[in-house]
Amino acid sequence: MGVYFGVYDGLMSYSRKNKYNLQMASLLSGGLAGVATWTIVYPVDYAKTKIQSDSLINPQFKNSIDCLRTEIKTKGFNVIYTGFSIMIARAFIVNAVGFLCF
């Protein structure tokens, strides 16, 4: 949440200082805050999803770190950002509107 509100607050402070339109600034700042947060959180969310769908009887992964290491080693680094572009588009819109309404 520190990244989320930090990015939003930083961009809004910059916008106020430069006398930008505050509704547009809030829209863009909220969208970029959501994008920044998901960029950091997405690999963790990927590992969580893989572990949740893992077998209870014969688990493939020991923990989140093991999951990320195994997935990157076997499938390449890009695997942890599968579906990222769709998530970013959604995150920008949802967070932009959310902060604008706030």
C-alpha cells in the first residue's frame, strides 16, 4: 500500500505544484499508482495462484520462493508476467476511476 499511495501522492503533489487540472491529475495519478503497485505485486500473485492450484497430496512447490525459482528456471522469466498486459490495462482503469471518485 506504500507504493500505491506513495505514487498517487507524489504525482498529485507534482500536479498541484505545476497547477495542472486536478481532476485529470487524479485520474492519471490513480491509474499510474495502480500500475506501479501491480508491477511489483504481480509475481507474488502469480506464485500464490500456482500454489493454490497445486496438488495437496503431492505438492510441486515448497513455498512461494521455491515456486518462483522453479517456474523461472523451467519456463523462463517472462512466465511470472503471463497476462500482465491485461492486468495493467484493468488496473489503470479501475484505479484511475477509483481515485477520481475519491
